[in-house]
Amino acid sequence: MHDKSNSEEPTLVSIRTMDIVVSLLFLVGSAVVITDSFRIGFGWLPNEGPAAGYFPFYIALTMAVASVINLFAALRIGHNVHESFVTRPAFMRVLAVLVPAFVYVALIKFVGLYVASGLYILGFMLTLGKEGILRSVAVCIGVPLALFVMFEIWFLVPLPKGPLEAWLGY
């Protein structure tokens, strides 16, 4: 936990703000589930038991009540107002991992799982791991190759493939 007055890094968002945002998001999610439970029925059916929306309704209702309690706690004056949830440098470090992960997932559709995994491994080993090029290339080829043998040949589990695998006959 970082207090803004003790931290030299600039605060990007406070704990209070995140408490409010998360409480509101859970309230929206609860409202969606409760609304759908009304649509499909949430009562107890005679000689049948609970309707399809029974358990989702009560779980969402419980979640909504907890969210309202957390929202009121977060709105109290002085509640975590200056406590930092994340600083700019810390958030940038998170983005340094999150953005490549999104790119990796998007690449799977175009180049397949194995090639995308190799590129992902290569990128991380070179940039974040500060590994040498030879070691990085060896691992970026070896790991997807080992996974290919394990899943496609041994377990016979087809995973998304791209043009390279098609060119190789898979």
C-alpha cells in the first residue's frame, strides 16, 4: 500500500476511485443477471423445484447488496482518498506485459498458436528478459515445437494452426 505523501511516484488512480468503479461495475453485472432472471423465471416451481433463474437471481442479489455496501464505504469522506492503487510507472509495467498479450492472442488467428507463441516468447526474452539472441531464438523455436509434438502428435489435440503448419502439411 502506497500513501501518496510517502511515494515519489505519481499516483495514477486512488484506491477509493477503484473501489467506486469496481462497485459500480459489479452493480451493473448484478442488474443484468437479475433482469435476465426475471425474464426466465426465478421462483420455485411446484413439483419441479427452482426455476432456471433461481440461483443466478439470488447470487446476483447478494452481489448487488455487497456492491452497494462497498460503494457506500468508498464514498465515505476520507476513505482511501490519498492511498495509491497504482502509480504511472507501475501501470506502464503492467501495460508492457498486457499489450503484448493482446497482440499474441490476435496473432493466433492469422499465424496460428505455435508461431504466435514463438514470437511472444522471443519478444519477452529479448526485451524483458534481456537474453541473448541465440538463446532467445532457440527457446522461441524449441518450446512451440515441443508443444506441437505433445498436442498434435502425442495427444491428437488439434490447436489453431496457421500458414506455416499448412505449408508443412498439418
